[in-house]
Amino acid sequence: MDNRIFNLHDIFLIITIFEVLLLAAYRTVHRDKNSAPGNWLTMFLLVVAIDMVTNLIMWNPEFPLQGWGRDRLLALLFAFSHFARGPLFYFYVRSLLQEQKHLGRSDWLHAIPVLVALLAVVWLGVTTTDLQSRADTSLADKLASGLWYFSSVVSVAYACWCVLLLNRSVRQAKQRLSCLPSSEIAWLVVLSLCFLVSWGWSVLVICIADFIGGTVADTVGTSHNFIRFLLINGLIFYNLACTWTLHAKFTGDEGAAEANPVSAEVLAAIELGIKSQRLHLQPSINIEEFAERIQQPARVVSLAINRELGTRFFEFINQHRVEHAKRLLADPSCEHMTVLDILLASGFNNKSSFHRFFNRLVGMSPTAYRRQHLNAE
């Protein structure tokens, strides 16, 4: 006689639950002064753990939990975890990208779906059996079916919101930072998209269960355990490897990430790279290559340009390119050179960026600048 409570699919879910709880415990113990991302992540992980434990018990009739605990408590935990996971993931991502010490009044609106779902479950007496069958024969059954669909759609919407927030934050950061943590950003994008796929998979599972059923529904449903297993392991890796760097960059806390002040030696090396090595005239120069050529760490160079020079790397480079172009345009001996020749000689690699920067920094077109200075002579 087979007395096993859990099958292979359940084992993957149990391992994932333990990993989630271990990461939550780690984040609780390992606190830094910028603890907001860690706090939101801990709450999100606990809700994810509740979600998976509820799923594990709900679909396992052999699990030793009966009576009120199985009928009513599981239904309440289901409603809470399914509606809270999306907002908490959003707050976690936002805390990495924006410095916000306290919740605003509008932030509390995110709790409304959770409260409404819990009140509906209590008021109409939705049970675990209703959530499992969703037979649509009573008001409780209809509400149970609605909870499945609506909670999954809400989670997917929050995942999409996180992707859009990340895209907007990157565009804004590019205006004030010369060096963005591209690997950390890529990981966060991947994680947001993975949660989008995972919660979108939940919608697929529900639809298949309602309209197809049978072994197909069981296969698609159990495969979700493997998806969550991979997703949580990715989250663990990202959190341990990348979170602090990303938070320091996006919130402008570069002084905390780089405690040592910028030395005069670094500023002198940057000036030498421009005046002697003329690195700005290389069209494909980036901050990593620039830093390597002047024998300084890229992070220190980025900090010096941001904090001491009050600009970002590409703005800094293009300013010097424009100054070089101005000298060529005003030099009678270079009158034979076309504007295209001059922009290429100045380190620009296309007309549009050259004209855009030149007009913005000089206040007139390159042709007008050349005409004004050559005629004056």
C-alpha cells in the first residue's frame, strides 16, 4: 500500500517553499541602512510561501489538515496571498529604483483588492471546496471562480507595471548617470518578465482546467511548480548578487556605494585623457574603455564626472567633441573640410547627434557658426 503524502511535483514545491523561507530569513537578519528593498522582498517572499503552502495543501487530500483549517483558513490564505503578491512585488521593484522612505496615501489603495477579497470570502462563506470545484451552482462557487481569474489578472497587471516602471526609471537615470549597472538591470528585467510569465501561466492553468480538464489540466498545473522553482532560484541569485548595487545607483546613493572621496589624481587623469590622449575623438569610446586608458576604475571615473563635474559621461565627451568641432569650423586652414568631415574628425559618428549637440551647446548650426567666424576674419 502506498502511504506517500507527496509526489515528485510536490517535492519541487516543498523545496521551493524552503528556499523562499530561507531567503526571507536571510533578508531579515542581513539588514543594511537602505533596508526598504529588503523589507519589501521579505514580505513578498512570505506571501509567496503562503501561496505555495496553500496550493500544496489544497490539492493534496492526504495532507493531515481537516475541519475549519482546510475549509475556511485555506480559502482566506488563498485570497490574501493571491491578491497581495502583485502589489508587494511592485513595491519591491519600486524600492530598488526610487528612494521613498514612507508610503504615500495613494499607496494604500493597493491594499483594497486584498481587503475586498478577504471580506467577500468571509461574507459569502467561500470554502476550499468552492475554490477547487468552481461549479458555478451557487454564489460562493461563482465568487470562487472570479477570485481565481481576477487574482491572476491582477498579478499579471502588476508584473507589467513593474516592467514599465523599470523602463521609465532607466530612461530617467540615463539623463543623470554616466554609468548604469547594465547586468543588474538585465537581471531585474528578466525577473519581472519571469513573474509575468509565471502569473500568466496561472491564467492558462485556470482556463485549461475550466474548458479542457483531464490530464492536460493536471500536466499544465503541475508544470507550474517547476516554473516557480526556477524563478525563485533566479530571484535568490539576483538578490544576493545585484540588489545593493542597483539600489545605490538608481537612488543616487553613489557616495554610500563608493565611500572614498574623489581624489585630485582621478580628476587629473580624466583631464589628461582629454587633453593629451584626446580620447573624446574616438567615436566608439565608452566609460569602461575611457577608464582603462587613463588607468582608473570605471566606477570612480563615473563618480568623478557625476559629482565633481556635474554631468554624465557621454554628455562630458560630447561637450569636448563640440569644442573640437568649433575650432575646426573657425580655422581658415580647415575651410576645405565639409561639415561631415569635421563631425567625423571630432569623434561623432552621425549627423543627427552632431547637429543636435552642437545646436544645444552653441546655440546655432555648425554652418552658421563657420560662416560667422570665417566672415569675421
